[in-house]
Amino acid sequence: MKSILFSTLSAWLARLLAIAINIVGLPLALSALGQERFGLLLIVLSVGSWIGFANIGMGRVVSNIIARYKHLPSGFVANSISTATAIAAIINIALFIISSVLFLTSASIFPLNTAIENNYAQFTVSIVSLFFALTLWFFLSVFEGVDAGHHQVHRLHLFQLPSYALSLILIVFVFPRHPSIVFATYLLSLSFLPGSLLHAVDVVRRNRDLFVAGFKWRRGTMRLLLLSSIDFTIISLGLGILFQLATGLFGFIAGPSAVVELGVFMRLMQSYGTLVIAFTYPLSNIVASKIAARDYVSALRTARFSGLLLFAGCSAGAVIFYMYANQLLSIWLHSDVKFRGLFLVSASALIVVSAMHFYFAALLIGGGDTKSVARIHLLEAAAFIPFAYALFTQWQEGGVLLALDITLFAGILSMLNGARRHVVLGHLSGIRFWGSK
């Protein structure tokens, strides 16, 4: 439990700076760019993040290998990590090339909204730059996975802190004098990247034994890595569709002005989600380590306490958000952007529902049932888009959030059923769920 709290606290310190960048940066961007270009920026941030759908999740694979197999001979682990690094590099280079070609081809063929046409150069440069930066980040996740498997992921956040601080300085003192969609895209989305690069160097320096130049391409190792990667790719794909696709998709359909509230809230949810993941990511690895060591009592104790702590925190956050969101939003953005009616209720509910969804997914992954989590995320993604579109035509942006709440809650019920059947997690409530044997 101490490892979770230490990793969480260090992550939250970095994330607080990231949140500060959004809190300070979004109103500055709105003021400097104007309503139309600001709406376009939100579309850029959404569309640029679509490449996250193809995140192969090799960092999570690496952390699971170290957490589960660190008791095996060091040669096996080193060969696995070295192979994973090479595979991640090859796949992410190909991913950047393919995604950029597809995007530029699509942008030249399909009709574009007037706001996009008027800012076409900045629009395309921003998105291609995001594609490059995010594929680089996916590769760097391998090194994050090494520290996560050793329960030392806090070291990453120590490198990211000065990186976030630099971006905060730039957005306050430099951006207002040189406003552009490209500059805003980097400051709001990629502030962590310099810190992640330095962290990768540090990981290699501290773990030279894990990165072997003359590693062997063993069929069994590659099969283990790729099959595990497929599961995490599906999970990433599902989360991307659920949390990132809607703003860009409906912005293309209805125009930037129709998704301003949704785009602003999803930026807030991105910051909130990083805080939740900073808590659930180490939880998943610690549960995996304790189950691998047959320390079932400690695994359950950690899972129970973590779940209660997370539920209490996100519930309090939801209540505060519902009561004060519009007052704070008015002070923050200095505009008429407000969350009303169904949108506000659905947004508040999403704060709790999304956190518990991440929690149960982390438990099942820690329990070795990644395939079930991947299958649930795939079904959620398939159901969400048509469901969200139907509710969008009825209730606009509030309908999208309502669809997201319902979809995630259905996923939670499915993951609860998976926990019920797990040999260890089935005892999570103190007795077997629903009287199963």
C-alpha cells in the first residue's frame, strides 16, 4: 500500500502542475485565439489524440513481465524487455507514418468545415506534430513500465515536474505574445515529453542489465509480448473512443461551436483521468506481484482499502463539481461557457463512474485477466459511438456524456462479474460475490 501511495503522491504533484497548465492555459488560449480558433484547437487536441487508439500498450506489458516474472532467471527478463523495446520502436515508427499519410490524404479529399479551411496549415501541422509526439511517448512507455514493474514509477514524475513547470512559464509569459494553434497544442498536450525523454535515459542508466544489444528474437517471447500487447491495445482503443473521439467527431459534424462545452470538460477529464490512473496503475502491478507471490490476504487488503479510498475521493469530487462547477468555470474562462441541466448531472456522475471503471479494470489486470478487460472495452467502444450519436441528436453535448455514463456503468457490471469468478478477487467483499463457489 505504501508503494501505491508514494507513486500516487508523486504522480499527483506532477499532475497538479499539468492541471495548472490547463487551468491557466485554456482561458489564455480562448482570449488569444478567439472563440472560433479556440473551438478549432479543441478539435485539434481531440483529433490529434486519435492516434492513441493504436497505442500498443507495451509499457503495461513490460511492467507486468517484471512484476510477475522477476523471480525467474535474469536472462529471460532481460531478453523480454530488450525484445519489447525493439518491437515498440518498429511498430511506433510505422504507426506515425501510416497515421500521418491517412490523415493528410483524408484532409485533402473530404470537405472541411469553414473554420478548418481558414486555418488549414496550423490545423494539419498541429495534428501531425501530435501524431509524432504521441507515438514517441508510446515508445517511451517501455521505460516507464520498467520502473512501474519495480514500483518506482515515481521517478518518472520527478523528471516530469520541471518539464511541466517550464511549459507553465511559457504559457503565461510567451504564448500571449505569440499565440498560435500549434504553440497551444504543444503547451496543453505535450508538456510532459521532455521529462519522459530524460526519464528514459535514466532508466537505461540504472537498468543496463535489462537492455541487451545482442538479444535473441525468440518465438515464444515475441508471442507472449505481442499477445499481451494486443489486449492492452484493445483497452487503449476502447478508452480512446470513449473519452477522445466524441469531441473531434461531433465537431466535424456540427462545427466547433457545438462542442465547446464538451471539449472543455473533456480537457478537465483528461487531467482528472491522469490522477486516477496514477492511483490505479501501481495498484494493478502491486496486486499482480502479491498474487504471483501467493500473498492473497495482502492483495485483497490492498485492493479493498484502495477501492474505498478512491470511491470516497471521487464521490466528494463529484458533489463539489455539481455544486460549484459553473461558478468556477465563469471565473476560470471569463466567458459564457456553462454546464447546464443534463450536461452538468451527467458530468458529475462521470467523475465517479469513470474512476470506478479504471479501478475494476486495474484489479482484473492485476489478477491476470487482461483478456476480459480488453473484451469489455471493445464492446463498450462498439456500442458507444452509435449510442452517443443518437443521444447527441436529442440532447446535444449532454447526451454524449449520458451515453458515456451508461456505457461505462455497463462495463463496471461486467468487470464485477469477472471479479466474482476470479479465484482471489472473488473474495474482495470479504465473502464470495453473490454466493459463488
